[in-house]
Amino acid sequence: MIYFIGAGPGAPDLITVRGARLLAEADLILYAGSLVNPALLDGKKPGCTVRDTASMTLEEVLSAMEEAEARNFTTVRLHTGDPSLYGAIQEQMDALDARGISYDVTPGVSAFSGAAAALEAEYTLPSVSQSVIITRMAGRTPVPEGEELRKLASHGCTMVLFLSTGLLERVEEELLAGGYAPDTPAAIVYKATWPEERVFRCTVSTLASTARAHHITKTALITVGDFLGKDYERSKLYDPDFTHGCRQGRTP
Ligand code: SAH
């Protein structure tokens, strides 16, 4: 059996309870070494084989899984954050289906949740933004037509950019072309939830210079939008005058 597991954003205690249990039972752990905190491997059982997949191809990962299956092993495929985001798990699951190998997916805390915690911010503030666009800047890996950053930016809502820290000059251009004002608040969150976590607050027009000044080139998320500002309306949910399924509002 192959268990795809979300490792969480970095802090070893941010893996789910289920993920940690399966990790402790694994005979083979295949982990994405470039991003997963190696401290997560501390709980592995004696005799467990650990392989870093950073330098492996999909084919090599699949043969390692097949070999482990032939020996009746429990295999954990450990992906950073939540595996459903930029995790390249679909191609692994489809290849396992084709080989008749069973698997199971355990979700994880994504880096975008870790970043919000680091920022002590709420992405969906009433009257500010009720939508979060998760995307990336097209680089060596393109994005499909229609998902150009400037198009997505035209909504003016909260945006979270993965995999884009090395492309911030272009990110700035695209966000401005899409309609964000140059002074729209933005933040770069480096290694959210890791001991070396850093938060750099800036604006859309100073993203690139901020990253340069602090030598941030990777393992960071870019967050953009007025959710990082000061103004918002309080929620209806906890408003004493508002009636909903669980509470009778005060009559004015
Ligand atoms: N599946 C992962 C994302 C993998 S893509 C998730 O759900 O979080 C890898 C990108 O995620 C990195 O280039 C970086 O942009 C972002 N990232 C991963 N971990 C991060 C962290 N702890 N802090 C900030 N960004 C992180």
C-alpha cells in the first residue's frame, strides 16, 4: 500500500495525526527532500528505508514503489504542505492505477495556511475579499492560457503565489497591469512555520526590491491584497444584531 501524505508546511508537529501514525509505520519513506523538513523523519521505525526523491524521475519513484509493493511494504510518499497543490501526485496515482497498486491520500496543512498564521491575518475579510486565488507566475513551467497573472489580478481579491519568488520583477509588472494599485499591501513569507521563518511586509510595487534586500530567492510565498491592510467590516456571524441558524439577534 502506498500512502501519499501531506507533511505540512515545515514545523514537524504540523503534520496530521494520521500522517504521523502512517509515517511511523512505514517500511519505505519517499520524501521530497528539497522542501520537506527532515525532522519529520525522526519518528520512523527502525529499519525503515528513506529515499530523497529530489533527484529522482517519476519512473524511478514508481519503480521504488513497485519494488516495495513486491515485498509487501508499507510505503509513505511524503509531500510538502498539502499534496494536492503543486505536488505532482496525479501522475503518480494514475501510474499506480495502471499497475493495479492501491494507494490512499492523507491531506496536509498547506504553506498558504502556514503563511496566514505567520502573518496573523485572515485571507477572507468581510467587505475586503471573499476569494483567494492560489496561483503561480509562469516561468520555465508555463500556466495554461487564461490563467495569466494579470488576468487573475484583475479581480483584486486576495492572491497567494507559490513558486514565484525568483520571478518577482515580472510578478510586480503583471499585478500592476492587472489593476492592483502600486501601494496595495503585500507580504513575502519565507519558510512559514520553520524555525527560520521570516515575514517581510511590503507593497505590490516593492515585492522584488524587498526580496532582493533580504536575499530571498525560494521557499517563500507571496501574498497580495487588502486583507493585509487595516480596514474591514466586522463579521455578521458574531454581530449581536444579526440572526442566523444558531442565534437570535437582538431586536433594534
Ligand atoms: N504542496 C505544497 C506546495 C509545493 S510547491 C503546499 O501545499 O504548500 C513549493 C512551493 O511552495 C515553494 O516554492 C514555495 O513557494 C511554497 N512553500 C512551500 N513550503 C513553504 C513554506 N514553509 N513557507 C513558504 N512557502 C512555502
